[in-house]
Amino acid sequence: MTVRLPALLLLALAPLFPQTPDFEGRWLGTLDAGPNKLRIALRLARTPGGGFSCIMNSLDQNPADILASKVTVNGRTIVTEFPQIGGSIEVALRDDAKQLAGNLRQAGVALPIVFERTESAIESSRPQEPRKPYPYDEREVNFEYSGVKLAATLTLPRTKGPHPAVLLLTGSGAQDRNESAMGHRPFLVLADFLTRRGIAVLRADDRGVGGSTGNLSAASLEDLASDALAGVAWLKARPEIDPARVGLIGHSEGGVVAALAAGRSRDVSFVVLMAGTGLPGDQVVLSQVERLSKAGGVPPEMVAQSLAIQRKLFDILKHEPDNAIALEKMGAALPEAARKMKQVELKMMTSVSYRSFIGTDPAAALVKVKSPVLALAGELDTQVPPDENLPAIAAALKRNRRANTLRLPGLNHLFQKAKTGSISEYRHIEETINPAALDAVGEWIAKQTAR
């Protein structure tokens, strides 16, 4: 996903002491994370030693179970540390024992959260997610590039090979191999759909996520393109895969990575861009800031002021390579009241990954792609609007006679059937990927890989 939202907020709890208050049970809270409200579920259970264990689920980002880590208890207060996200949570049991209230802290920011006790199971309805046993083979694998190990899942059809294959590339931010977000796992659904139709699929955790090593914030888009080409090379070397029919599917920022990789290597036999950007990264962010501000009811004069400041920050980043000097100049560009509050965000903007994102023009990469390309966009996409990005992609591919663009009516950035396309809708929609989008991708790849 292209909006560079806060990282997944993971909670964990470990053994407490005997005679503690009644923490046992199911708890549900809502975290206010800017444009999103994220539901966090906890399941606390007593252990034989008298303490507690806990399983956490971020229902609107990654529904997978997260097991407890370290916790200390002081009376009715629990203080928990989360190394996975570099944060902690501190909540206190209220007198009626029906609520846990406190803060989740991450990167120097404290976000209030209140958990309420619930007796019902806490689940998200996702009817498109496949259930085991699958009618195909699934293998846990890994591949490497420049000392970075990328943990992945390979799904293989049980029909006679060698098979065409595709590597899935996630959007911006730290993503797992399923591109889990807002309670959905789009890449799990997409991989299942394609594999059932005879196409092998490789999907990997991003650098530093899940089983993968490395540091995503220290990686440029060119580095991620190299990761993608390492995955392509790994697929081509497998006996079950036809080396002449290996392609890439990139979602959102992953589309830029796919274009960079395909422009550098003829080993990529086809490319699918799903909600890919066609404008330079800084223009994409400015457009997002403007749309989200207006949608949030921000007065026009404040929107204009915000955009002016954002342009100053980008100009500094583009012309000042020294991070310390850049931070000083960016701080000076902010209103005095916002300087201290925005320090964490400014530091994030000086990372290699962010600098690379705002400084990369997808069009420059797309003109180098000679293999077939399909670019899809949802008509209601508010993160990467098709009116701005699809024409830019088409213009960059005008000399590629095997390139096509497709606008899908009524679909949002995740290719769900939506009403407004707003980010806040994502988690409330049961559908993960609309069948029209799945069919468009599957049928186009089948044509490109037909023998």
C-alpha cells in the first residue's frame, strides 16, 4: 500500500505473578492510528505457574496470532515490552474489571487504548481466504540477495509441469508475504487463485519482516528490485518451473519495484501492475496529503499551508544528502509548535527507503520494460488515483506494443468492491479481492504464458 502508514502495532504479554487481578479472558480495543482505527484483540489465560499467557491479533492489519513476550505487573497495572515493533504497552485494570486502559508507545509516540472484556470469539469474516487442505502443494522456502535471506512460500500446481510462475511484490511499508493489512491477506487470496489455475506463485516476507533478514528502511527501491530479480533467478532454477515463463506482480509501490526489475533484466517475461504509481513518489505523497486532508474536513488554507511545508521538506531531502543537516533544515521549515512533535516523522523521512521512494520516477523505469505489461487500477482508488496515475503509466509504455491498461469500475486500492474508496472502508468489506480483478489478472497471464 502506498500510504506510508505506521508500522503494524504488535502487543504481547508474558507471565505475571500469583494473586494478580482478574486479567483472564478475551479483550478487544481500538487504536486510533491517524486515518485508521485498528482493532486489537487479546486473549489472556492463566498458566500452570500462576502467571498469564496471551495471544494478540491485530484484526485490521494482520489477523495471525502473536504470542506473548515480556510483561511486568505492578498491582493492577501491566507494563509490556514488544521488541518486534520497538514499543511497549501499559494498561491498568479498572475497578469494575471490565476494562484495561492505558497507552501503546512506539517510536516515542503514545497512543491511548482501552480494552473491553468480551465473552464472544473475536474474528474477521474473510470468505475468500482458502482453507486447508489445498488442491496444490505449498512449500516454505527462502532465497538470498547480497547476504539478505528472504523467507517465502512457494505454491505449486499438481498438474504436470514445468509451470509458469510469478513472484508477488508488496506495497510500501513492512509487509509480510501475504501483504496482510486491515484484516485482509490479499496475496494469500491471489496466490491461491493463480495456483489453482496452473501458475506457480512465490511470495516473500519483506526485509526484516517475519522470517526474512535485513533492514527495510535501509533499502532503496533499486535494492528491492534486486531482491525481486533474486527471486526470479531462484524460480528459473527450479525443475518444476518453466524458466521462459516467469513474471512479476507488484501491488502499489511493488509496481515500481516490478518496473525497475523488469527494466534491468530480460529474465522477467511479463509484468502486472496492480494499483501501481505512474507519478514520481513526491507527487504521489503530495496528492495523498491533499486528498486525505480535504476528506477529513481540513480548511482549504490549512491544506495549502501543509502542502507548502511538505514541498519544502521534499526539496531539502532531494538536495541535502547529509541526514543530520537535512533534519536540522527540515525542523526549521516546520512551525515552531510542531518541531518537537514531528521529530520522529522527520527522522523516518531521512531513511534510505523514504528518500528512494520520493526520488523515484516510475515512468523512467517503465520506458525500459520490453516484456508484456498489464496495469490495473480501481476506479475508486483514493491512494493511487487512476485519473492521475494510469495515463502516466500508459504514456511511459506507449512504445511497448504488448502493454495494456485497465480501469476496473467500483473497486478501491485493494481491488475490493467499495462505496467511496476510503481507507476506512477496507476492514469493513468482507471481500479481499474482487473476482473481476482476479479474473483480469489470471486470464491475461494465461494468454502471456500459453505455449
